[in-house]
Amino acid sequence: MPWTPGTEAPPTEAAATRPPRNWVLLRGLTREATHWGRFVPLLAQALPHDRILTLDLPGNGHLHAQASPWSVPAMAQACRQALAAQGVRGPVHLLAMSLGAMVATAWAHSAPEEVAGCVLINTSMRPFSPVHHRMQPQHWPTLARLLLWPHTPLQIETTVLRMTSNHPAAHAEVLPQWVLARQQRPVRAANVLRQLAAAARYRAPPTPPPVPTLLLASTHDRLVRCACSRALARAWRCALVEHPHAGHDLPLDDPQWVVQQVLEATGG
């Protein structure tokens, strides 16, 4: 069920009179709530009547001591349980990227009554895209080195920043935050493998999520080819908006642009 960006009315006083919405944000492979950075306060500022919640996938962030599930549907089930434990009721809007977007898709398909809409960022899924589009081959040796040989938190996070941002020099200030997060909440190598396996094995249904869905993608994503989002948009017949110069971590490279797309798609 598509959203058509730009056709809804812009945010008006109606946004202040409608019931507050719950937004649930899900990050990707080995990432945690900290990695949303300044995107969360920008989204909260743009949606002052809504509640913004960030969930960590099992094995990441505050759940780093847990074992990551071997499957995306199991990750979705864990997120549903975590949300219920917080007392959140009613349909939620899911904003998710990469692996988190696969989890959002599985969630929407398994429990559509719990989901009001999805914004999926720079994701990829079987059977719509081949493996060399879902993670571009030039990064395979780097990922193998990170998994097989010891690296300091600074080395790991510097490498991740270079892979996921097209403007790493502009984000030098996030490195100390990312390094501290890794030092305090390290992701175990076994959980990295579990998350990689879950992402590689997940096969999305041929039909789109049965809720309004918007795809956002970076045209020049150097980690996951933009062709993956284009393939989803064609198969699901849902809206896709592309950013002209950002990298894989679109909320890092241009958080305000992502916020604007959300506002245009949902009416604020």
C-alpha cells in the first residue's frame, strides 16, 4: 500500500488536534539507538505531538549481551515484545533502515494491526535483489578482516563511517560517540554472524507490506546499491524517493532531508 510523497497536506494545526502517534525507529546491522545521532531530536522537533521511540535489535546496544536471533521474523517478534513491555499500545509507525527495514517489513506482514505505516531506508531483500547488490563486493574483504582479526573500537568505527557515509570528514564529531558506544556495549562476533545470516536468509513476501509504505534511498549508496530499493519499489508499486549524494547512512549524511520526506509523506 503506497504513500505518495508530496500529495498530502503539509503540517498544519490539524497535526496538533489529531491523536499523538508512536514512531518506532530501528537501526541496521550491529548498530544501536546511539547511531541515530541528531536525527532523533530533529524528528522530534518536527513532530512535537508524536512520541519517538528507539528500539535496539537483540545483540545490539543495551541488548548486546543477548544472542541475536538467526532470523529476521524472530527479530521482529523480539521488537514487538519489547514494545509491549514498554506499555505501547495501538498501531505504530516504523522508520527503519537496512536490516532494521527488513525487520519492519516482517513485522508489518506478521502483525499489520500493530503497524500504521513504514518508512524503509536503504534496504535490500531477497528475492528482489542479488547478493552483489545487497552488499557491494568491494566491501566483502573489509568485512572479513573486521570479523577475523582483532581491531580497536576506533579502527572499527572509522571503517564503518567510511563505508556508510559519503561525507565522513563532515562527521568526525560522531566518532568519539560511536567508539564509546562500542566500548560500553560491544557487539559480539557471534552476533555479527547471526545478524549477517538473518539478513542474507530473509526472503520478503512478494506482496508489499499491507500498510502505507515509503522507500527512501541514496542514489550513490556505496554499501547497498540503490538498485535494491528501486527493485522493491517496482515490485511493491510503492513510492521511492532518492537522495542525490548521501551514503548508506542517510540519516547521518542528511537527517533533515529524511525528516522532510517523512513530513511530506505523512502530512506532519
